[in-house]
Amino acid sequence: MARITSEAKETSRQRLLEEAAAHFARDGFDRANINSIAIAAGFAKGTIYNYFTSKEELFGEVLTMACRRAVTRYAGSPHGNSVRDRLAALVAADVDVLREQEPFMKVLIREAMGFRPDTYPIIVEHLAPFLDVLIEVLATGVEAGEIRNDRPPAQLALLFVGTLTMLYVQYWGSGGAWPTLEELPELALATFLDGAGT
């Protein structure tokens, strides 16, 4: 019996993730079907369980894939060293991924905003690639005196993600009228770093 190489396994895993992203985007989390995803990716029913233990894990891994794309783009983008510059570049990278995977991002944000005890911890766990970079940027800002130090950077990172999430919801809710995706990064920074005070 021929052995499947690790490279072939990774290729199959990526195909399943891409197909899962499309199915979650089209059907939502609840209606997405594991067997339909496997078949659409060119595999037999049940094959998905060779790679993922559950639909929840599959959903989380699709999110991780999107977060890694944003982090990779951020790492490859030119930006300054200030917290504002680094956050602006990180949000711009996230907006780029949103443009490419908007239907999936809508499902993700709907799941996060709807808070379900079974999916919310999965979302927070699989946001790790994005959150880790965000925490590092904020921690550097705390050390430099650019960011308040009365909250741990991990809490500040979740607050920033919450701000970004609400701006995405407003973007979709307004049909793209306000904010536009182009102005969204600066609006997120102004809201988070400057607040609404005078």
C-alpha cells in the first residue's frame, strides 16, 4: 500500500480548508455539512475526519488560515515603528483578507457577535495568530509609554478586535456607505487610540 507523503497530506488539508471556507460562507456554521465539504473538495464522505475531529475544529482552522494570511501580509508590508503605524498596517492587512473572504468573515462575525458557548471559545482560540501579533504590538506600546498600562495587553487586544468587529458590522449594515473599507483602518485607530473625548 502506497504511503501518502506529508506534502500530499498538507495539500489535501488545504483543499479541505478552502472548500470549508466556501461552504461556511454560503451555508453558515449550522447548515454547513462535513460530508458535502469533503465531496466538493474531491474526497469521499468521512475523509475530513482524517484531518479534523469535528465541524467546530474545521471552522476554527479556516479562521486560523485567514488570520495567518493577515499576519503574513502585515509582516510583508512597509510600516513605521510606532504603535499607530503598526496597528494601521495590521488592520489594513486584515481588511485585505476581508475583501478576499468577505462571505466567510460575515459568518465568523455573526458567530462571534451571537455568542454561543460552544463556538465562542473556538473563535478566540483560533484568532491566536492575529491576536499574538496584536498583543506584541500593544505590549511594545505599553513599554514605550504610547499605550495605557492599567490593562494587560491581551485584554487591550480583545478590545481592539471588538472595535474592529463593530466597524465591520457597521460597514456591512450601511451597505459600505460608512465606513468604507478604505477609511476603516484609520477609524479603528482613532476610535481605539484616541477615543471620543476632546
